[in-house]
Amino acid sequence: MTTNTFNPKTAPGHQVLAAAGKTILRPGGQAASRQLWTWAEFTPGDTVLELASSFGMSAIALAREFGVNVVGVEQNSESVQRATKAVREAGLSDRIRFVEASIFKLDQLEEQFDFVLAEAIVTMQAPAGKAKLFGLIHDRLKPGGVFLSHEMKTTTPEVSQALAANLRVNAQPLTAEAWQELAHNNGFTVQQQASGPMDLLDLSRLIQDEGVMGTVKFASNLILHPQLRDRILEMRRVFHQYQSSLGYWLMAAQRRPQ
């Protein structure tokens, strides 16, 4: 489950959750991701660029369910290898490919896409990084293309400090108004938006996202590995402490004509 270089005390929160067996790591869970897919109204042959595609689970689900073609950008070489293997085993190599690169190198891609999907990645960037990413995403969309965004939302700045310390990443969620302003300033028209609670580690959400057996496996790993348990329970405590001002944010935003 863990490697010699993995330290549960210092590793980023998403790595700790994955090591414990959590497969759905988006702030709004699988239901929020599927809401984006519903808004998209994909048709077979549409092209989708997914940022931080990880192990390729979303890419495989999209290609299978909607017949779209997906290009995933992922910086971690081990994740790219694992995702490529999963795609090959799923028989979808003709519809999915991965590019091992930083999400800040999107300008090196030549093609434009009908959709760009980014989930739980823009939150982790500083203000300048957020603006740069929105600009890069805009340029990778075809005119009229749609940016599908799933990020963390807050109503108070102090949440960022608590999250950064707890998750060991530079988590800087924005208010709903700030997310909309960021989109507008980078050439997008927000078509649809929604938000909800940060209940990723609540039992009902665990069962919904991971299934009963997956939840049992996750709980068993917490019992067997105290360091994982301590980190994850601390994450849950922070989520609950700020539950009134912390949640997830969904947005479908169309690239405006130039």
C-alpha cells in the first residue's frame, strides 16, 4: 500500500487518502463530477482535455459512457504508466491517450478541444497560477468550447491557512464570486454553477463514492495503519470545523468569441 519514500505524516492529503484506499478524491465526490458530465451533454466524438488525469479513471468512464475522445495531462510518470495500462486493459486505447507534462505546459499541445475538465487542481495554485491556468485552458478550447470545473469553495480567507497546514498542499479555495470573476476575466461566460458541502470523509459520502466494500476496505486500512488514521481523522476534523464556510464549487463556462 505504501512505499519506502511515503511518509503519512508529511505526504499531501490526496496521497494519504489514496494510500488508505480512497479512489474518489474530488471535493464534491462522484455525484458532483457526474453533474458536470450532465451539464456537458457530451456527444460521441467530442474531444475532452482532462487536467491532472491521475490513474485515468475519469477518462475511462467518459470514453465508455459517452464515446468521447480524451487526452489526459498528468505530470507523475508512475500515474501515466498506470493509467495507460488501465486504458489498454479497458480496450480504449483508440480513444484515450496521456501526455506526461505539467498542467502549466498546455500551450505545448497543438490541438484544441470541445471541453476541458479540471477537478481539484486549480484550488492548489496561488492567485497568479490560477489566472495563468484559466488563460491556458481558454486557449486550448475551441471557440464556443466549455470549461468544466470542480474545485473547493470557501467564504472566509482563514480556511486556506488551515487547509494548507492540514493537507500539506497550497490549498487556496476561492469564494463563488471570485471563481466567477476569474472565469469572466479570462474570456469565459459562466453558463451553469452549483455548490455543496465538503463531506468527502463523511460515512454516507464514503459509501456513495466507494461502495460498501470499498468503504470497509478504507476503514480496515485506517485500523491497520495508525499513521494513516491519524492524518485522515485530522483532515475530517478540519473539514467539520469549517463546514459552514467550506465546500465544493462546480462551473460550466463557455469560451467567449474573440
